[in-house]
Amino acid sequence: MIRSVVLGCGSYLPARVLTNTELAQTVDTSDEWIVQRTGIHERRIAADGELTSDLSFNAARAALAHAKVDAQSVDLIVLATSTPDQTFPATAVTVQDRLGIHHGAAFDVQAVCSGFVYALATADGLLRTGTHKRALVIGGETFSRILDWTDRTTCVLFGDGAGAVVLDAQELTGSKDDRGILTSYLRSDGRYRDKLYVDGGPSSTQTVGHLRMDGREVFRHAVGSISEAIEGALARSGFKSEDIDWFVPHQANKRIIDGVARKLGLKPEQVVLTLDRHGNTSAASIPLALADAVADRRIKRGDLVMLEAMGGGFTWGATLIRW
């Protein structure tokens, strides 16, 4: 059967570092308050004029270099973002053009913080059909552009960045030992769409709007929904939680991550964390964390890696990959 094998990954972070101490000078908060409740120490902020496509292009270029493949071999780009350069066209086509790719297909996927998991599943499905051979899957965000910087409940949480992976369609045995994406599990429930949302849009207010969140409700649903997705992915693949080598969660809140890890019986050293340095970068958080763990050689070829995320909608999902 055809498997979508990860050939390489890359990341890009804006140069500007915004610390908790700096934030405490503009809103009623403190470094201690933020760290205790979220685990975040700092985050990156895109420069004036630095767009989601800029971050995504740099991450894609890094992933191609790590994979040691030419951009011209890519015939599919799926970019997960909730902060596109424009309402349309898709930010993915800007990245496609900047990479010099003028064939294949490129489009955006919008599932907020679950976007990268949704994008992986989408690209994997297309590669498995045989219509495409090699894909760039990117998560890129400039959430700093949609934050209300007077709202201390949200502005302390989010940051900007981008990460990417190169997927290659390879014909393998179809066994549990295959490399590549082994399974994905996706869910959503629109009854909770008003718990985490942006209060603007072309059809409703004709404005961009700002991010709004009911933090307690998001937290209340998070551990259960994420655990469901992981258990669903494991059941589909025939693996158990003790088979997981590495857990790469969406980097939203350390208490949520710790709660899910405990529920799965995973050790703290199996969990990849970048939350303290990156904050919540929405669809970019998983590929940023992946690139971090691959760069320092924690994740090695043959390792079983579980990805998970939950975001506005609510959306949630998990992907199991043999590295």
C-alpha cells in the first residue's frame, strides 16, 4: 500500500522575542501568573510587514533542505493557517510561487489549532490515491495580528511561527512496521464554536476581528477530547499507548499536556515541549515542536510518534507516524 513517509522537516520563528515580563508592563499580569497557569515564558512576534507566507516559505525551504529534495519535486502544498495573508487567494499559492513551483496544487486548510493534523490527513489522503507524489505540509500563523493586546486572558498565550514537513508517497508492505503516516483521527463539534473564535470576518462584520476565548470551557473539554482522538488513532492502528516513543502535542497549555500524558501513561521525557519558548502558535505548534525534536536527534528513524491537537470549532484530532 502507499504510505506518506516523512522525508524531512523544518521551522522558522520571527526574530522578535516577547517575554512575560515585557507583557506585564502593558497588561495586568506577571511572569509568575503566566508560567503557573500556562507554562509559557516567551513567544515570538512577527515583524511589521512579515506575513504568514514569509514564515511559511522559510519553514518550507528549511524542510526541503532537511529532506534533501528539490522544490520542483513537490506537486502538492497544503498549508494550515487561521491567519492568511489575505481572505483569498490561499496563502499556499504565494508559498508555491516563491518556491518556484508552477505545477501541482496548493491550498489552505483552516481548522485553527488542529490545522496541522487536518492538513496532514488531507495530504496523506491525496498521496494515497496516487494523484500526487510529494507534498509539503505547512503550519503557519501570525496570531499576533488578531490578538486584543488589552485582553490579558488571550494576549499572553499566543505567538507567531511556522513549521513544515515533506511527505513522500512510497509503496510499502502495509504492515505496522511501515514508515510514514499510519493513521489519522479527526473530529469536530460545532456546538462549541462560540467558546474559541474570532469576532470578525468578511461575511459577518467585514473586519478581521480579534480572538475571543472562554478559557474554562476550552480547558474543560481539552483533556477528554484529546484523549479520545489519541485512543481512536491507536485503536485504528492496532497499537497501544505503551508503544508510543514520542508524544508531540499541540502546544497550548502545559497543564493540559501533562494531563493527557498522565492519562496515557507516558513519561514526561517522552513529551516534546516547546510551549515555554514559543507560546501557542496554533497550527504551527506541532511542526515547530517536531522540527525541534528532530534537530536535536530525540526523534529518530523508526520511532513511533503521536501528534495531537484541539482548536476552535471545536476541532480535534491525532496522527500516528512511524518516523
